Amino acid sequence: MATTTTLKLPEDLKARIATAAEAAGKTSHAYMVDALASQAAFDERRRAFVAAAFVAEQEVAEYGLVFDADEVFSHIQAKLDGKISKRPKAKKL
């Protein structure tokens, strides 16, 4: 269920949104709803990424296992090129 929210915008921003919305074939309302939804999704992904990074940091501190970045990048590039490549192995710090 939708709820009403009042948003006070500076006149110049309101004009920019109107122009962008028109170019996108949307109403200003739809444009702002889409923009807010996109930003919220982006922020959620960023928080999940940071949380995963902290978990990875804790795992490295606990187990001391890491992958050599050059080996990982070479493996990924080989896979992208359609070549057979052995997965890199984790090494002790």
C-alpha cells in the first residue's frame, strides 16, 4: 500500500527532475519513486558488500588463508577466454 510523503525540493532540483523525467517518458513522481528505489537498493547492496568484507577479514585473521590476486585474476581471465584453468589455492599468510 502506498503512503503519501511530502518532499520539499529546491526549485532548481525540481526543474532538473522535471526535465529528466520528461526525457525518460515518466512523470516527475514516477521518476522520483524510481530514483529513490534505485538509491535504496544501491545502499542495501553496499551494506551487504561491507558486511561480507568484514566477515572475510575475520576469516583471514582466524585462519590466515588468502588467495594471490595475480593468480585469481589470471584464472578469471583464462575462464573468460574459454581456456581450462585450475582454480587457485588458498595459501597461509
